[in-house]
Amino acid sequence: MQGLWLSKGSWAFKPDLLDPVIGLDESLVAVEAAGICGTDLELARGYYDFNGIPGHEFIGRVVSGARVGQRVVADINLGCGRCQRCQAGVHRHCAERVVIGIHQRAGAFAQFLSVPNNNLITVDEDLSDGLAVLAEPVAAALEIIEQMPKPLPSRVLVVGAGRLGLLVAEVLASFDCEVAILVRSPERAAHLQNKRIQVVTSVESESFGWLVDCSGSSSGLATALRAAMPQAILVLKSTLTDAVGVDLSPIMVKELTVLGSRCGPMDKALAWLGAGHLSVPLSVRYSFSAINSALEAAKSPRFFKVLLEPDPC
């Protein structure tokens, strides 16, 4: 099969990758479209020391196994199924988990991938590819709602207007929160669809009681800590492996609650997308063999999402 191989930070199109090995209680999925996200770019910079086929935001169709013919997305976290955490329904925290396209499991930047049947989620035929590939990041945004104490605070600051930050803002606004998003690039903010979301370029110190850091940067985290009121809740959506230069003393001095937040409910994400909260954002599609052009587009704020698809046979 054809697909992309990432090794030591280098991307390569390969027309002769080995077909996936289909395990017990797994299905073979033909990839129709897969989105490039910030995590994929971080993998190329050394995150998880990844070597293999990346890609975890995708829409595909089952070609063998369970649910043949159905359009599907996948819960990307694969637990062992035996440990206490898996039995309690929190397989995404299984000590032996692998993650599709991120950690020790081949991903969706290929013609086919194998997925455990329990991780498949059926997608309605009338949901477009451009929205379906957003199920995984929308689920990550919805996880904030799942984790936050209720009732939700009425006002929130989202730090960072990357693709995840924009989706977080859209999701939180759909729950009738007053959302402000801190941006550096007005071009990125142009992708926002909910007109009630306030776009800001600076924030005052101690001005928000609820903050979500999606910046992916040390400077963004520092800004969030400065903008947090005493006893505020700070949700971390950034993957920061080296927060050099960030003064963490505000966490103690202000008695902040810091909440790590990762993957979320895929079924609820599909329901949210299907309910019409979001129109298909401005996207562009490239074939796998045009990966270099796709990566350049992914670094640009012009497009909300860059999609990859198999080359015509």
C-alpha cells in the first residue's frame, strides 16, 4: 500500500508499505481523508521518538471485519483491556496503551489501517469529510466540558488560536460561555464562525477565572498564568515538553487549579458536529505524494485544516 513514513524528523512518501496486520477483533479501514494536526508536526520534531506511519485525525470506510461498508472514525487510544483502568472505562490512561499514529501504532497517513472493533465509531453518511476528520480534536475540546465542575463559569479565556484553540473556542461558545480568544495572527481568527467569540490581542493581569491554554508555547503558558485570577482554573491543552523560562510560582501564590486535558468522547463529538454547530471550515486536500506541499500549507494560517488522501491508483 501507499502512505507516508516519518523517521527522525523526515517525511517520505512510500508506494510500497506493508499492508496492516489485522489482529483478533480488528477491522481493516480504507482511509478517505486524514488531517494534519499540531501533534503530527511535533512528532516530526521528536515528540514520542516516533518512527512509522503517523496520522490520527481521519475518516475512512471499513473494508473487512466488523461493520463492512460503514464510514468510521476511531478512538485513537488502545488500552490493554485487562487492567483496572481499562475495566473502569478509562483505557486512555492504561499504562500499556498505544495510540494510533502517535505511539507504537501505525496511523492514518496510508491507504489502510487496522483498528480494534471496540474503537470504531460509525459516522453518518451525510456528515462531510471536512467535518468528520475534526471528530478527534472536537472530542478533545469537549473533554474540557466533561472535566470542569458544574455549573460552568460564565467567562473563559482561550490562549492560542491554532486549530485546536479555535475549536475549543467554538465548542465552549456553544455551551453559552462568554469566550475570549487571545490571538497573535488575525488571519487565524478569521476562521472563527461563532460571532459571539471575542478576539483579543492582549489581556490584563488577573482578569479571568477560567482559562484554557492551547498555545503550545512557553510564552502562551506564561500569559495564561499572568491572566489568571486568584483561585482560577487553568486547563492545559498544550503539549509542552520543555517550558524553559516559565515562572510557575503563580500556581502556588494564586492557588490555581491546574487541569490537564487530553482526549475526549468521540461519540459526543460526532453528535456536536452533526448538530450543525460548525460549517465545513476552509480546508485544502493533498495527495500523500505531495506531502512537502501539504506540510507548508499546514504551517500557514490561511487554511483551517490540511487534509491528506491516497494518490489515485
